[in-house]
Amino acid sequence: MLKDEVNKALEVLKAGGIILYPTDTVWALGCDATNEAAVTKLLGLKKKTESGGLIILLDQENKLQSYVREVPDIAYDLIEYTNKPITIIYSGAKNLAQNVINDDGSIGMRIVQHDFCKQLLQRFRLPIVSTSANISGKAAPANFSEIDPVIIDGVDYVVNWEQDDLTPKTPSTIMKLEPDGRFVFIRK
């Protein structure tokens, strides 16, 4: 049941653990985006040597201001009118673990529409890291069956939701949005 899975994942996040969970894009590794030790543990599991380059999930766009110094007005239109998951990289990240923030002070954030993620974020009340469930440098898994057993064994909890869904999933569109509204697509 969805509620049970949300509750189990919530306890792991609160304890500083790592979850393996379905998102509106690919299966992801996640942890509390404000907990530096949890982020370090997640980076170690991915064998990712540099910090940054991680995406943060939120359940509502009105929470962006808590984690970004200046949210350009156009961001709200992009989030509202896009029909595909979009990750926007904002300048001036704040109130997050230092090791999720990119070297230039930016952070990639996505507002989720996925039921599991939305409920988990609403209950957790903090942003969650979302990075593809793979070893750094390897291809992102298109569905649960493609996830490396090393990743599955390395997390504190594997969410038992949508594991049988074999629909190939793709990563989100990524765009960098400057405070003045200028933007560039990183991944379409």
C-alpha cells in the first residue's frame, strides 16, 4: 500500500538513511537534502567523487524560495505549463547541505507530480535528493529491473512501489535559469 511505503521511506530519511525509490522520471537514490552526512553516504554509494550535480525534489513550487535566493518569475510558468518533468538549475542555493550545492552556488530542483514522491515530500517537509540509481559514469536504469545489485544492497530502504513497471523511463529535461530570466538547456 502506498501509505505504508511512504511511512517506511519517511522513517529512513528522518534517520539520515538512503532510499531507492521511483520518481516521475527514473528510479533514484535519495536522502535528506539538508543532511550533509546523508549526502556524503549517498555520494559514496554512487562512487561519485565530486559533490554537486545532484537534483533536489520539492512537492510545491512555493517552497523554492526556501532554497533559492532569487527565483525568476518565469520559473513558475515553466513549472506550471511543461508537460514533461523539468529540472531547473537556479543560482544562489541556500538552506541545503553544502555537498549538494554545485561549485558555482547553483542547485538543480524539480517539482514532482509523482504520487509516491509528492506524498513523501509532503510528510517529510524537507527537500529530498534525487540522483539516478546507478554507479557514477554508468547508464541510468530505465526501470527497476536494470538497477545494479550493488546499489540495491547499499541503500537503507528499497521502496516496494512500481518495481514491476517495465515502462522505460527517461531523465528529466534540465535547464539552467539565470536570475534575469536568461536560460540554456543542459539536457532536452
